[in-house]
Amino acid sequence: MTFTAKDHLKFWIPSLLGIGFFMLPIPYNGEVTIPVAILSGWLQDTLSDYLTLIMTIIITFTGIMTVIIKLLANEEYPKKHPFLNRLFNITWMWTIIRLLGAIFAICTYFQIGPEAVYSEATGGLLLGDLLHVLFAVFLFAGLLLSLLLDFGLLELFGILLNKIMRPLFTLPGRSSVDNVASWLGDGTIGVLLTSKQYEQGFYTKREAAVIGTTFSVVSITFSLVVISEVHLETMFIPFYLTVLLTGIILAFIMPRIPPLSKIADTYYVENENNHMEEDIPKGQSSLTFGYKKAVERASKSGGFHLFLRDGVQNVLDMWLGVAPIVMAIGTVALVIAEYTPFFSWLGVPFIPLLELLNIPEATAASETILIGFADMFLPAILIESVASDMTRFIIACLSVTQLIYMSEVGGLLLGSKIAVNIRQLFFIFLLRTIIALPIIVLIAHVLF
């Protein structure tokens, strides 16, 4: 195939913009972040007085529309209205969860009903804080995600890095971009990027589940918040290096053991995107073939109107599809964490292990071991009063490497098309905890 200069520019210009928005680390207000995160923060500041109401309206509208379309849709509806069908014509289980999210949002906004639902530690935390972040991140990430997805960048990275990612992590090379976007920006961006590629047929069910639960890492910025919460800011470099090392070991192990290893290697859709990176023709290098596939993909992309249409649909898909799930499941998880001893009871079996590992104040530490499943920030809050620097360091590292918490990444995964359920997510969370703890403790004993 012969490419024109226009084809080459259609690859280079959008791809460089995509790298700039999602993967270029820049210093900003004393932190290292990416432009999408800066835009997100600016929007949150600008709309800070209105975002709680906006999210309440979005979540409530989603619940009502889902019920209406669920009741009115017939066999012809998916053909006539494919986008609306994808947004609202879902299973009854998810319909009920969306309605629950709407009820929680209304109770929280108007502060009616049980205080446990709308308190600042439960529904108030989600509706007044996390969902503000998701609104802004979803807006800019949704509009700009096509720069990474549709103009050849992933084809190039995928073919170049396939020989590294496949043997190490059992994943296609393009998953490296998801990882970098998470690491530099936010885990939510990684989940969104993974979900979109899974729906387009680039990942199998297993690959998408592995990436979503293993590579949607916590950003550098949020890691700084966690280490500051436990008053160990001066140890940020050893803290983050410990998190990275532990995360790499987990990424090597987790895809090779159940439940992730048992998920079928089948595609959401069967199309030409399946197995794209596996076969490089003889006589061509990875770079040559990767660049050819990248420009070929870019040459087939539509114009600006298609880019804008897809961006708007992405945003609506994220706002309407994910926010109600996060509100519903996140609130339930936080209520259990805040108002019951459930997670403390779950932590009791860890006391002998913590004592065996010679961790100071083992009983206090045990109460934080599994509470991170509800929200990643809870362990840091609960452990900050503990006197031992080592114990605070261990729990801070563990909370970041556990990765799956229902108030954000877990809720996003459940709200996406990625084939994982809440039981699998908790088991993956538990396995990550058990594997990561000895690694982190060993490093902590060296440091302290």
C-alpha cells in the first residue's frame, strides 16, 4: 500500500497531540502531571459550586431513562437506536443498580434519609468529591481519547512492544500505553482506554480484565497525597520505588493464576483488530511493520466531525454508564466500611501474619488491610495516628498496590464492558494483598 503525505500527517499530528495530552509529564503547581489532568482540575475549580448538582442530575436522569427505555424497548429498538440502546437498554440487575445510584445521589444532595448514606465519609465523599473528578476527567478524556485510539499510535506501540509485554505480562504491546496513561495521569484513564479497545476487538476478555485490574495504576499525583497523609513526605522516592517494584512483580504473577488466568481468551467482537500484533511479515522489522500499520490505521480515520461525534458519545457513555454505578456500589462499600466492623473482622486473620512479619502495632495495621477495597484512601486515614513510621509506610505502600477499590477503579470496571464481576474483583484484591505484603515488608525492614 502506498501512503500519501496526508496519510503520514494524519498519523503524526493526532498521535503527537495524544502523547502531549495523555503521556507528557509536566511540572505544574509543584507536582508532575499531564495536561488532561490539568484541564480536569481547572474545570473542577471553575464549576466547583455546581458539580454536585450536575452529577445528581446526570445520575438521576440515567436511572429514569434506563427504566423508561427498558420498559418501552422492543426487538426493533436496537437497530433503530443503537447508541441509545447501548446506553440505556441494559440488564435488570444493572437497571436496579442505576436506580439505587439515583436514590443515593438524591438522598445525598438533599441530605434526606439515613445519615449513613449521605454523610461526608460515604455518599458525600462520592458525590461531593470523587464524582467531581470523574465528571471532569471523563469530559476531557472522552473527547480526546480518539487521539490515542484512532490514528495509529497504539498500532505502532503494540507491534514494537509486543515481544516485551507478551512474555512478561501475557499482554499485547499496546497495553503499555494504557499503563503509561494511568501512571502519569489517573487509573480511571487507563480503565477507559482499556474498555474502549476491548469493545473494538483489540483485547480478549482475559487481556482486558488483566489490564484493568493490574495496570490501572494509581497516578504519581495521588501517590503523593497518600504518602503525605501518613506524614512521610520525605520518603516519597523510596515509597514510590517500592510501589513500582511491587506492582511489576504483581503484574508478572497475577495474569498467570486464577481468576484472571481462567477468563476466556475470546473477543467482545470478532473483526480485523483481533490478533493484530502477533504476526510480523518476514523481511520487515517491528518498527517498519508497526509504522506501516499505524499510518494505515490513520489513513482510514474519519474527519473532524467523526472525531467530535465519537468524542461526545464517549463522554456520554462514561457519564451515564459509569457514574451511577460508582455512586451505588461505592456508597454501599463505604457505608459498610464506616458504620460496621465488617472490614475490621476481615482483618483479624492477618494479625498473626503481621506479627510473624515483625510489623509494629500489628492489631491497628490489621484493621486497614482490607478496608482499601471500599476506598483506597481509607487505610491511610486510619493508620496516620499509629506511632510507627514503618507501619505507616507499609500500609501506605499496600493501599496503593492493592489497586482495586470500589469507590473508583472497581466501580469503573463493573460499569464497563470488561468481563469481571464483584466477586472476582474482591478475590483479585485479596490475592494482590497477600502477594504484595511480604514484598513491601521486606523492603520496609531494609529501609527502617
